[in-house]
Amino acid sequence: MRLYDYAASGNCYKARLLLALLDLPYERVAVDIFAGDTLTEEYAAINPARETPVLELDDGTRLAQSNAILWYVAEGTPLLPRTTLERARVVQWLMFEQEYVISGIAAPRFWLMTGRGDEGAIASRQTRGREALHVGCRASRLNRGSSTILCPTLRTPSQPSAARSTTDPIVLACDASLRASRKRSDPVGLPRLTS
């Protein structure tokens, strides 16, 4: 597999994180969005929307959009549930993440890693991201969904629970992004989720 990726992108980071957590080999192709790499005709042939990330499978098939990539990579692993309701809860979380978490976690991380954004805006967005995660936690408990592990994982990020939920990799991604945004880099030493 090949991942077309911009290092500071939170959406690209999610794809890299899940590939790493599952210990899947892939070739990373760095795409510099500020240097115009996505504006070339060559990149338009890879993704007509000219966005990252894009996962290219071994047969040459390409898949864009980070959450579609997460779904594809998690398929057939214990990380993606089998029942209709559990799968709908994963979709629910993925949509919640795109609507609320991206603006409060990924955007500040992006600004820090690229030297953009002022400290006040970054702090404000990080607060919004933390609040969104706590709202998501409360909602998952109310819905009795599989993501009830969200709060314990956020409270103890260095010691993830041994009892994995189906949305745990996404929770870990959000938690790791929070920690990474403070360090201006990708976190290291995350547990592998392979059997």
C-alpha cells in the first residue's frame, strides 16, 4: 500500500496512526500542500479533489477521505464491529469527529506544526476539542454504545484499557492528537493493536 500524505494534516495523521497501530506495511508519499504538490495534473490523476490523504492499494485502486481509509483498513479486524448497530455507532463517531473534533484538535495541531495560527486561537480551539470529546463521551454512555471506553482512555492516555472497544483506535487517535498538539509532533510509543 501507498499513502499520499501531508505530515501536519490531522486527517492524514489518523490514517498513519491506524496503519501503525495495526502494524501494516505501507509506503508514505509526502505531499507538500503549500508547495503546490496537490495542484499538479499528476496529483489530480491520483485524487481529482486534490486532497490528502489518499490510500493506494497494491492493485493501484485509490481511496480518498480519511474516514473511508480508516474503515477500509479496519475491515476484517476486531476494530470494526460486525453488527449493524455497532457499525452505525462507528459511523456516528466518525461523523462527530469530523464535525467537532477536527476543528478543536486537528486544526490546532496543524497550526502548531506549520507555524500558523496565534496562541489565543490555538488555545481556544484546543479547549473546544476537549469539550467535544467530553460531549462525545457523555453521548456514548447515554446511547450505551461501544465507545463507552472514551472517558477512561482520555483520563489515562499512557495506559489504554486492556478491554478494547470497537471505536478505541479512533479514541486513541483523538487522544494522541491532543498530546501531539502540545508537543508539535506525532506521538511515539503507541501500543500496537495486532493480535
